[in-house]
Amino acid sequence: MTIIMQSAPGSSGYLDLHPERKMSLFQNPYILGLTAIAGIGGLLFGYDTGVISGALLYIKDEFPEVKESTFLQEVIVSMAVVGAIIGAAVGGWINDAYGRKKATLIADVIFTIGSVLMAAAPNPYVLILGRLFVGLGVGVASVTAPVYIAEASPSEIRGALVSTNTLMITGGQFLSYLINLGFTQVPGTWRWMLGVSGVPAVIQFVCMLFLPESPRWLFVKDRQNEAVNVLSKIYDFARLEDEVEFLRVQSEQDHQKTKEIRYWDVFKYKQIRLAFLAGAGLQAFQQLTGINTVMYYSPTIVQMAGFHSNELALLLSLIVAAMNAAGTVLGIYLIDHAGRRKLALYSLTGVITALILLSVSFLKQSSDSTNGLYGWLAILGLALYIAFFSPGMGPVPWTVNSEIYPEEYRGICGGMAATVNWVSNLIVSQSFLSIAAALGTGSTFLIIAGIAVLAFLFVAVYVPETKGLTFDEVEQIWRERAYGKDPSTQGLL
């Protein structure tokens, strides 16, 4: 089969020539089902992020040593993040060596072990061990799900499909607050809250047994017949031929470059360094602009704002989580229409405004604690923060990281960038309560607002637009940024 193409399948030029082959988001139930099952990894990620915020209120009641130690509270929260750092660091290697499917199955097993340990914990230290295991599973899943979805997605809807993984994260956070609220009057409260998280992991494990491996990974591993079988379920026949030919050419190019990729190779070539700078920077700023301060500690923040009832704090946090999920749905639409870069910039503008409002409300409350208006102003600030963050800085970092690296670097760079995300998450989750105690909650939010300003400048300067581009077209952006448009310079370090 010899096919001459002016541009790659899925690129704007190709689809302009063949508009009838362009796929809409809801056109193929198979790709939607694959995305939904892979996205359960995001659900686990989100559930773990949200559930601990409510469970911590009741863990303190059962274990006096936790109630008396802010440090121990932070360790319980952040130990899952430590596990996720390790899981993300090895997750890229597992993805490249064994495939996206096996990586997902491994993550599910580890997560289930962690959820059982947490539910049965006789003391805070077994609970911390369970949190570590859960974090390991979440870390591997956080690398795997976006890449698996991206590599099976038509480029014209890739952003929306990868963003559904972020929707699953925010949906998991909402579900965690809902379950937290439901278990407040049940004996064992926090044990049920934490233990039930193993259920979706088991469901995903069973479903993944019936799903295929990523077609792009199969091509790289010379399992082309299997890859073609997967692609035939995604594309109609007219487009299938072109997609197979495109992947065949890409696979040959990848084989010419094939070698064992090591972590330091990421920094060896300028175009890879630039791509990793953009990807890792987005992941760092996603966390350092405070999202998991809000998601881990939102009930605590609500109580800081003057609403002391556990149930009321959980209810208000549930509303915040619902807004997070709703905003992500909006992001799914906007990411392939407005584009990744523009969406992130608008998102950060609103985040900066909301953080300043939060800072002012807490600073004013500290000087006039009798005025309940400032407590409601803080709740408004939380709501605005989520409303602006969730459509943009929620999905954009994961989507961009799933598409900006060459195939041979995708697993390892994605894993390293996810590790940056989790390290930044750890810094935030382990320090927020301590910094707020030392400087005041208002000053802490003002610091985060300053970081959000830096994030805006970073996106404006370093992050290119990748909307609707094929992986090869994105790779060309980095080559031109690194070496200019002269092809004779593109092998330079």
C-alpha cells in the first residue's frame, strides 16, 4: 500500500482536504469507552485527593496523637504524595517497558492494597503506610492514563478526550466529598471513607483485562497486526489506511532512533530540554498555584473562615468540588476550541483574582473576627478560584504533557513531569498548615497569588499552542525553537 499524503492524518491540512473524515467527540462509542475505563485512574487520583480532607476531621477524633500534632496531620495527608512521587518516577519506565495496559493493572493492584491497609489501620502509622501504597498506585496511574488516552485518540479530539481524565479527577474529588458526607453518621466514619476507594480500582482492573494496548506503543514494539486491529475500531476504513501508513512511517523513524533512553538523556538535546521545561513547568505551577491546598484542606479552610461544624464544612466543600467537576466539563469543550495556551492564560488571570480575594477576606477577618461577612467572602473566593482553575489549569498541564514529547521520550518525560507535579504537591500539602500558622492564612494566600503571577508569565513565554496538531507537528515546533528552521542544525546538542 503506497499512500502519498500532503499532511499527516489528523492535522488541520489533512482534515481540510478530507473534512468528511473528521471525527466528532461522541461519534465513536469504542473510543469513549476506552477513555472512560482508562480515566478511572483519574478517578482514583481525585478520590484520594479529596477523601483525606474529610477523613482527617474524624481521624483526629479517634487518634489523640494526630489531633495534638499538626505535623502528623500533614504527614497523613502528604504520605500519599510521597508515594505518588515514587510511582510517577518509575511509572514512565513501566509504561515504556511493559506498555500502558500493564502499567494500569499494576497501579490498580497497588492502590487496592493501600485502601485495605487504610481501612483496617489500628494506629496512625499503619494508616500512613496505607497512604504510601495508595500514592504509589496513583502516581503510576497519573502518568499512564493521559498517555494511553492520547495515543488512542484522533488528534482533532485528543485534547477533549485527555481532558476527560481530568474530569474523572475532579469527579473523584466530588465523589469523595459526597461519600464523606454520607458516612459522617456511620460507625467507622473515616475507615469507610478511605476503604471504599478500592472499589473503582478493582473495577478498572477487571475492565482493563478486556481493553487493548495503545496502538502507538504496539507499533513501536513491532506488534503491527495488533495495532491495526485496535485502529480499525477507532477509524472508518477510508481514514484507517492513512492512519496505519502514518504510524508505520513514524514507527520506522522511531526504530532508527531507538536506544535505551535514560533520565539524563532528556537534558542532552535542546529540543527535548525545551519540551520538558514547558511540560514540567506547567505541572509545577498547577500545584504551586494552590489547587491541592484547596482540595486537601478545603474543610479545614472553611473552618478557618469561621464555619466550625464538621458537617457544614463538608457540605460547603462538596459544593466547591461540584464546581470543580462542572468547570472541567467546560474545559473539555474549550481545550480543543480556545486552545491549550489561551485557556491556561485566562484561567490564571481568574486564579490570581480569586487568591487576592481569599487573602483579603482572611486578613480582614483576623482584624475583625466578629464580622461573619468575611467568612462568606472567603467561601466566595474559594468558589471563584475553582471556577477559574478547573477549566484551564486543571486539564491543560496533563493534556500538554501527553502530546509534546517524541514517542521515544514520551513515557520517561511524562513520568518525570508527573514527578515534578507530585513533588510540588508535596511541598504545598506538607507546608500549608505550618505556613498559615506562622504567617496567617491571608498572607499565605497572598504568596500563592504571587506564584500564580509567575505562572502566567511562564505560560505566556514558554508554552506553545498544540491544539489540533499531530505528534509529529508538535515535535517540529520544538526543533524550530531549538535550532531554527535550518534542518542541518537539528542534530546539535
